[in-house]
Amino acid sequence: MDRQTSKLTGKRAARNPDKTASFLEHIEELGLRLRNAAIILLVGSAIGLIFAEPLLAFLIAPYGDRLKVLGPTEGVSILIRVGLTIGAAITSPFIIYQIVAFIAPGLNSNEKRPLYFIIPAALLLFIIGAAFAWFVMIPSAINFLATFGLNLFSVEWTADKYIPFVLSLTLWVGVSFEMPLVFMFLGRLGIVSPRLLLRGWRIAFVAIAVIAAAITPTVDPFNMMLVMGPLIGLYFLSIVLTAVVYRKKPENS
């Protein structure tokens, strides 16, 4: 495969595999990967915009009523925001692949092997986390928020407040469910050991509580525990999975 083919595919493997790539070659490869990611994101965003209206109706369904808009362009901006967010979500595995493909040539065979598992596993865990947020957390949060202070407030939610609330909650809970993959990869590289994770469980619990407080849209402890419970379980699952893949780093490394 010649240099022109290398430019089209973005593969440094086209060059001599035994030769270390120069700084300029790394910059060229990074540019190619960023270009590919941008093209993928644009295509996904276009698809998201096509289906933005039914997706918006789906997101509003838990509220059970039409949302208020307070400006002439607010409805259009919300549709665009939903389309772009969904586009980014559906193309995220392909963007992750571009990142993995960029860093893979710098790893040895033992370090590369987990990368091929990361993309499908990350997508699966994200879907599980997003589904948990949608089917468990959001109905509970909406019920609490819609009935809070009814003797004091008239509850009429606007689109520019409700839609970002639903999207961000689903996104961040989905991302947080990918925690085991992060620790598995670090364990495989020998950076984090299962013993270290087990000894640091108290610190982990505090960190999880802070993350749960940031993610949880309500102030009641019930909804916060809905987030903390799965994250604590995922942390201990991370310890088990890290123990399976852990490779101790050589003393001279």
C-alpha cells in the first residue's frame, strides 16, 4: 500500500511497521482521523435532523402534555438540538473507532487486544445506562418535579428547559455505565490493579456520591440513590473484571 493509499485510509501501517513514525506523520494521521470523525458526525447529524420531529415527540411523551415555547425560533432550535444530539449519539461508536485507530499503532499486541472489545462493549453499556435513565430515573424524576409545590407553583414546563434536562440525564447516566471498561483497560495496561481499587472503595463511594448528586436532577435522596446503587455495583464489577485482565507492569518499565 503506497503513501497515496495511506492518505485515503489513514493507516500508518502502510509505512514500514518497524520504523517509528515521525512527528509530522503523527500530525498527518491525527488530521485524517479528525477529518473522518467530522464527516461521520455530519452524516449522523443529517440523519438525526430527518427524524428529529418523531424523536422529539418520543422525548416529550413522559411529560404527557405539549411543552411551552416562549419565542418565535425556540421550537426550531429545539428540533435542531434534538437532531444534532441524536446524530452524535448514533455516530459515537464510529468516532470512538477513529480514536482507537489513531492510538493503536503505538501499542504492542497485548495492549491492542482489549481495544477491539471496547467499542461494542462501550456501546452496549451506554445503551443499558441510557435505558435505565429513560425507563427508571426520568419517570421518577418527572413525577417528583411535576408534583412538587403544587400549592405554590403552576407547573408549565418549557421546551428549552425540559428537552436539555432529558437529553443530559440520559447521556450522562449512559456514559457513567461505561466505568467498568475504563478500569478494565487501565488494568490491562497495568496502570490500575484490582487490589488498589478494592482498597480505595471509600474514596470511590465519595466520588460516586458526588457524581450522582451532579447527575440527579432532583434534591430528594430517593432519586440520588437510584443513581448511586447501579454505580456502586458497577464499581465492584470493575474490580472483578480488572482482576481478570490485570497485567502487572514490569519493574523496569
